[in-house]
Amino acid sequence: MPTQTEMSPRAAWLLILAASAILMITMGARLTTGLFMSPINTATGLGVASISFAMAIGQFVWGAAQPVFGAVADKWGSAKVIILGAVMLAAGMAATPFVSSQWGLMLTMGFLSAAGAGAGSFSILIGATAQRLPAARRPFAAGFINAGGSFGQFVFAPLMQAIINSAGWVAAMLTMAATTLLTIPLAWPLRKGAGMVKADPAAAVPAKPADPPGIGLGAQIKIALRDRSYLCLHAGFFTCGFHIAFLVTHLPGEVALCKLSPGVSATALALIGLFNIAGSLSAGALSTRYRMKSLLALMYASRAVIIVIYLLAPKTAMTFYVFAGALGFTWLATVPPTAGLVGKLFGMRYLSTLFGLTLLSHQVGGFFGAWLGGLSFVTYGDYTWMWYADIVLALAAALINLPIREAHVVRAPVVIAKASA
């Protein structure tokens, strides 16, 4: 019989902190790309629609890379995947200032950078931690890691804008490229077997395996794709990606249309990240007490209300800051309950892959959010129809999450009582 192992508390915290720091950097790089739209357009003359399409390709590739890298991580370990991703992300960002065509941007920002960021993103990081932590700690860990990504947006949005203003967009892009290499040493705690110690046999409680014995990845994916609840998660996450990619890519353009300074858009993006730290931690904590599908429905419905209020409000800097804070609370707070539901439905064995597939749907929505935002601007001169689409999709996502199959949350004392009985 194999020796049972568990992760020491110190190693568990080191794992969570390292994963959070990695996501802080990779998401900081991804979620500030909109700040470069106008400078790249000025430097290359490609036009908003062409640059938007290249960034939209990046949104899709970021999502498509995650189930692929998730499967690799499930088999060979997360640390190797993160190191490869760091090299790709840095190379793509460093090469971007030296291309001047749409095809060049599609290669650097659309493929290299996006795939590299995907290798160091949610599915790999949350999957790596969830597989090593007890079930009771997984929602908190997912929320904490997710908050790291939001903190990256809070830190890097104003920092990149400050460098763009003082030294130019090329210096800002190269600075971000160099920073992404810091994820390489941070991958050390995520290597296979790191921090694992022998479990106390007397304290161990036999647990029923979450996955059917011997089931392969292909069989598990087929089972998942026939599950209505899993498909509902995909549909809701599509909407989330649409919202986020549209705003990340085009919020600076919306601010410019209102004749406000670029600093307002950088501050708004930073506030989204700041408030999502609280939102992510809250989502992680609430997921242990309430049904995760209900939390998702509430978050999506609240986005529709927030956007309606924004459209009715006067377009001042304060309006953008309040809008950013309110929307930021739900920004990526959808990730912990979505990952938690995937784990509940199918277990931890292939979480990186199955959650990665939901992120692919997220980024299909992201592709349309970034691309259609550019087309809307070119066609109508503003983003009004995109805001209307945001409202409709948010309400649809709230309704789609309600039929998800999820049992009532069982409080920890009940679990302990059953385990000791």
C-alpha cells in the first residue's frame, strides 16, 4: 500500500503565495494591453479595427492554450509549463515594438504573448493547488490566487501608463516583458512533490476517490461535455469573457470619447483590479457557505445593473471610478466558484484540463468582446451597442447558471461528525 502524503501548512502557504504572485504578473501583462492600443495605432497607423482584431486573437489563444497546457501540467507538472510560458510571454512582449503589420501583431501579441500568459494562468495555477490541498481549503486558495491576478492589474495599469507617459510605449512594453521572467523562480514551489510530507496514519480519514478508477482524460472530457451543468458553466463564462475583453481592450477608447485624459483609464483599470481583490476573496469564502451557482447568477445579474447605471450617469472621471469599483468587485470573482463547481462535478484529477476548457469558452467570448468593440467603434463612432450587448448577455448568463446541478452546501461540523462516526 503506498505511503499517504499531505502538504505541510508552511508549504501550503508557500504554494498559494507563489501561485498568486505568478498570476499577478501574467494577468498584469494581459489586462493592461488596452493602454497600448492608441500608442501602437499612432506608431503603426494600422487602425483601431486591425489592432483590435490582433488583440482579439490574443484573447482566444489565451483561452485555447489553457486546456492544452492544463493537460501537459496534469501529466508532467505545472512548474515546467510555467517556465515555458514565461519565456513565450517575455519573447512576445519584447518583439511587439519591432513589428509594424497586423500579421506581426497577431504573431507577437496574438500568439506568443497570449499563449505564454495562458501557461501561467488560472487553470494551471488553481489546478496545481487544488490537487494538493484538502477540499475545505480549495475555495479559499482559488480566491486568494485569483486576487493575485487582480492585484497585478491594480499595480501594473498605473505603472505602465506612467512609463508610457514618461519614456514611451516601447519602454513600457520592454519593462513588462522583463518583469514576466520573474515567474520562473516563482514556479519552484509548484514542482511535483514539493512540500509533501508523510501523513499521520492515525489522523488520516479514508476518502472516497473523486474520479472513477482508471478513467482516462479523453473519457473524462466526453463525460463532461455531455453534462448539462458543465455546459451551463461554459455558457456563463462566455459572457464573462466578453465583458472583460471588451473593457480591457476598449475602456481607454471609451474614456477618450468622453474627452478625459488617459490617466483616467489607467486609474479605472487599477480600481477594477483593487476592488476585485475583495471580490475574489469574498467569492472564495462565500463558496464554502453558499451554492456557487447562486453566487455566479448574482454576480452576472449585478453586472447588468451596473452597466445600466453607468449609461445613465454623466460621463465624468468620478463616474468611471465608481463604475470601475462596482464592476471590479465581480470582475474575475467568477473564477473561484466556476473552478469550484468543476471540481465538485468531476473531481480534482483533471481539474486543470476541464477548468481550462471553460476558460477556452471564456476567451471565445473574449475574442468577440475585443473584436466587436473595435468594429462597433469604426462603424458607429462609439461603443453604445456593445454596452447594450453586455447587458443582454449578463442577464442571460445569470439565468443560465440557475439550472446547474449542485447540492446544498454541507457545513464543516456536519462533515466532521460524519467522518468521525
